[in-house]
Amino acid sequence: MTTPVLEGRGLSRKFGFVSALDEADFEVFPGEVTALIGDNGAGKSTLVKALSGSLALDSGEIFFEGQPIVLSSPSQASLLGIETVYQDLALAPHLTPVQNVYLGRESMSRGIAGRLGFMNVPEMTNKSREAFEDLGATVRSLTAPVGSMSGGQRQAIAIARAVHWANRVIFLDEPTAALGVRQTKNVLDTIRRVRDKGIAVVFISHSMPHVIDIADRIQVLRLGTRVANITNSGTTMEELVGLMTGASTRTTP
Amino acid sequence: MNTTTEPELGKETSAIEAIRQKEKWFTRIVKMQAFQIFLVLLVLVVVFSLLAPDTFAQFSNLRLVVQNASILAVLGVGMTYVIITSGIDLSIGSVLVFSGVVSAIVMRQVGGDNWGVAAIGIAVSIVLGILWGVLNGVLVAKAKVPPLIVTLGSLGMALGGAQILTGGVDLRDVPSVLTESIGYGNVFGSIPLISVIALVVIVLGAIVLHRTRFGLHTYAVGSSEEAARRVGVRVDRHLIRIYALSGGLAGLAGILSLSQFSTTAIAGQSQTNLNVIAAVVIGGTSLFGGYGTIFGTVVGLFIPAVLQNGFVITGVQPFWQQVAVGAVLIAAVYIDQVRRSSTRRGNSQKNRKWPIFGRKSPPQ
Ligand SMILES: Nc1ncnc2c1ncn2[C@@H]1O[C@H](COP(=O)(O)OP(=O)(O)O)[C@@H](O)[C@H]1O
Ligand SMILES: [Mg+2]
């Protein structure tokens, strides 16, 4: 078996008396779509935040390509090629789509102008437009603030940003929640394309048909603990629902 | 599942979008609060010019209006940055006084009346301003004390410090190289040097805000601190720099004021912070952060200035100026509110809270 590109072992995190994560294990492999499923409050978003550097853990170990690492900030995860579409999207509402895609990673002008802090706006605009077109995203305007756009458009922008920068792992926390039928299809197509580039995709969704459609591997969280880690072959919706609610158990791959 | 073949609408044609953007360019300018307030300013100038063509609409009078607004403009540039980050800086007037006082003391100690002494004085004033700003910034960014409180505290400390150093008596021995050049010197015939300095600060401030990464991060921090943090913007460091900028410009304003008035004018700046904040807000910069322009701030400064001057000239009791400016200020914030609730769907509830009373701390 190949080494997981990203692996968490015994991850725990409490919020007051609530154990959002309780000794959870998790691993993702390059070129695979891993679906992470579980009931509301199971700890999926918490797990994503912990593995993308935006939430500190109480205990547990994280390995990147087999090496133990400490993820202390999202930008550190970004440097490793780990990108995340958070459930709350984390876009700056007053900035344009282009500014949001490049915020924190701006392309600077060449030479002295760049040294003085001037940005290469045409390059950022063109590359962002390509990113949106690759996604098939209908971004209404590249120069309007994203706060004035619909939920679907904002989601598309957040996804395009993550796809644009990820080269190892991409987390998508309920990326299709605000999307219509066609946009959802675009996102699923994008996930396949990203996976085929050899990137590990983690896909969180409550839509079991989508999960069965797209996942190579399915990991189930219940009450902060991973209760199943299975390959997606011949899996049924009934089985997945049973695993999420605790009606049935299965831990073998 | 029933997946009917969907039409391939995947790629929105960029050409259409480009055309749409060109069309919208004009409407966006017109919709800008800074532009609307600019029209108000133009109307004021036209009305006063018609009422008093021989007095108001004279170059010498307009020159005076511009000259009097110059120091406030320097402060307004820094305040615009601060308010875009959804902060506030109440300390600028006191920092101006403190920097001017220490600068005057240092120049007196060094002695002499030449550009060497003046250069020392200018450097002292600006550096002290930056130090006050860094103190504000560290307390806001690291200690998470609300900016309103931090800068209210440093307002008192800087003013008290200036009074302790002088025993409350204004210093009047300012080197004449300063008063004769920056104070009432002219360039290009009759353009006040102090206004040219202010213009340079305005232009640089606008370029940095609207064209550079520093400016982009300023908007980002004000728009969503959490979003900025997650993509690696060093929010705390940026906030410290913003308050340092505001403090440094207050230090520069300190030396300008010293030069213009030949006195430390310790008691003369008690309204400065509020006047500058009013100008920034009238110019369309949002107190909620994330939105604003330097152009708007400059226009916002001239509304009270022109009203004051025009009322005096046309014989209206000048007290009406305060009434009018107060009304404009409230109208400006009201318009900002309306714009925000119409453009920020879904988010309005969460952002009701006035941010200057406390930065939104990241959840976790
Ligand atoms: N910032 C937080 N503060 C307090 N409790 C939290 C916080 N984030 C998550 N939780 C709690 O942790 C548990 C797991 O939440 P979450 O990871 O968001 O679940 P999921 O994404 O699977 O729906 C829930 O009980 C939730 O209330
Ligand atoms: Mg969640």
C-alpha cells in the first residue's frame, strides 16, 4: 500500500465539555477521492480545520508523506500544497473574486515596482479567470465585491481558489450545499479532474448519491471518532446511513 | 437517478463579461459615495460662488480654504487606513501635540536656526508619532483591547505628557526656517508649501492603498479578519503598521502645525480627531471596515471647510456650519448602512455590532 499523503492519528479536540474529535484517525491517498461523512456535529469540520492548520489540537499526531508535522497555521498547510474550502467559505466580502483568489499569495510586478509592493493585476486577473472557467463557474463579475454575489457564486470562487493552489491535498467541506444542479455537476467533474492530476481530494457531503458516485474511499465519523474506513465498491446508501447513525458497524477496508 | 442531458452552459463567455464590466464601470463610479459627496461639494462651491462672486470665488479665498485643510488632510490619510481596518484612532490630535512639543524642545536644546536643526525636529516629531502609533497598534492587535479604548487612553496620555513637559505653557520659539518655508512659504508663485506637502501625502497614500499589496491587506483585514488570517495575511503585524502609519502622519502633522502657527498650540487640537473622523466617514469610508477611499476623505474634508468659509462670507452665522456638518455626517453613515444591507446579503445580522467597540475575535 502507498503511504498516505496526509494522515492523522488519535486526533482529539474538546470545546468545553464537547468532544468534537475523540481519538480520530484519518488518512488520504494521492489520486483518491475520500468522502468524509457523518451526522451533523460528528466533527467533520473540526477534523478538516485541524488537518488544514486552522485549529489547534488537544492531542494527536499528523503525518505528511510519512513525516510527522505540526500544522500551526493555514499558510503552513498551503506551503505543503494543502488547500481547504471551509464550510463558511472564508472569503473577504469586500474584495473582488480575483483579490480573494490571490489574497496572501499576490503576484507582484517585476523588478523595482514589485519590490515596492505593486501587484501584477493583469496576471492575477487572467489566471483567476482561467481558474473560474476551468471550474465552469459563472462568476458574474471579476471586479465586483464577492459579498454582493449569490451563495453559489461565492462557493464557486472559494472552490476555484482552492483548486488553483492545491497540489497535494484539497479539503472540500460541503462544497455543493448552496449549488444548483448544473453547478453541482461542475464541482463533481472538477473533483474528478483534480483527482486525476494525482491530488488527494477530501469531499464532505450529506448527499449519499454524490458520495457513492464520486468517492474512491469512504470514512465515517460518529461523535468525533472514525467508525468506518471502507473502499467504495458495492456500497449502498442504506449501509452508509447505518454507519453514520450507529445502526451498523464495519471497520475493515 | 434521472440525469437528463444538460445543455453545455459550462463556460460563461468572458467576452460578454468584459463588455458588462465596461458598462458597469460608469455606473459604479456614479454609485460611489465618494463621488456623490463630490457632487455635493461642487454644488456648495457653485452656490457660494454665485452668492459671493467677489469674495468666495477668489483665488486668495480658495487658497486659504485649501491651506487650512492641509494638516487635517495629512491626518485624514492615516485615519482612512485605520477606519478601513474597522478601527478608529482618537489619539491623533494629542499625538500631534506631543510630537510637536518634544520636537520644539529638542530644537531649542540643539539651538540655532538652520535646516540642520529643522531636520532634527522633523525627524523627532515623525519618529515619536510612529512610536505612539506602534503602542496603539500593539495594544489593538496583540492585547485585543478595542481601538476606541486604546486610542482614548493614548489620547489622554499623549496630551498629559505634552502638558507635563511644558508645564501647560505653549512653546513659541520655532526655527524661522520652518515657519518661513512650511509655515507660510509658497511654491509656483502662490501655492502654499504646506498644501503641496499634504498633496504628496494624499497621492502616495492613495497609490499605496489602491495599488499595492499593503493596501489590499488593509481592505482584507477590515473586510474579514478571519478570511485574511486563513490565507496567511499577517493580520496583527498589519494592524500595528496601520496604527504606526496613522501615528507617523500625526507626527508629521505636528511639525506642520508647529511651522504654521509658530506655537505648540497644546489646547488647539481637542476637536481634531472628531473632525478628521467625520471627514473620513462623510467621504464614504465605512466604519464597519473593508471599504473606503482617500479621494472620499479629501472631499469629506472640504465639505466642512467650504461650509465654514462660505457661511462666514455670506453672512450666515457660522454656527450653522456645525449643524450642517452634523447632518451630513449622519446622512453619510445612513447611506453606508443602506448600501451594506443591500449588498451584503445574509451577513447583515452578524455585522450589526459596531466594530470599533471591539474587534471580532476569531471563533475557536
Ligand atoms: N468553535 C466551536 N466552539 C464550540 N463548539 C464547537 C466549535 N466548533 C465545533 N463545535 C462543536 O463540535 C462538534 C463538532 O462540530 P463540527 O466539526 O462542526 O461537526 P460537523 O462538521 O460534522 O457537522 C459539535 O458539537 C459542535 O457544536
Ligand atoms: Mg461541518
